[in-house]
Amino acid sequence: MNYLLLLPVFFVLITPSEAVTTRMFKVLDTCARYRLKEKTALVAIKDLKLKYEGKEESEAELFIKLYCSVFTPNENVDF
């Protein structure tokens, strides 16, 4: 009987952690594809669902460069 009570609690606790790792993977994947020039800055911003009002590619590159640098703080990567 105790197992029936613990099972729903276990599923409720594990679901948010799965969502966080999936989102983090998508962010790291998009930043890596941007660095490898598989995506443009505007496409990467759109894929990451970031709020960006500008239209210029140079401003978008700076914006995504700063955003992705948060996820690679120990690397000296020039985008």
C-alpha cells in the first residue's frame, strides 16, 4: 500500500529535472551549432526563443555571443 502512495510522488519529483536537462541540452546544442556556423545568429535567437527586437545581423551576433558565453565560462572561445 505504501508503494502506491510513493509512486506518484516519485513521478512528480522526477519530471521537472527531466525538463531542465532537455532545455539545457537544446541551449548547448544551439550554441554549438552557432559556433560551428551551422546557424546564423538570428536563427539561433529564434531557436532559443529569446526576446530580441533588433533586425541587424551584427547586433544579433553580439547578443547571441554574450548569451552563449554564459554557458561556456571556462573556455576562451571566440565566436
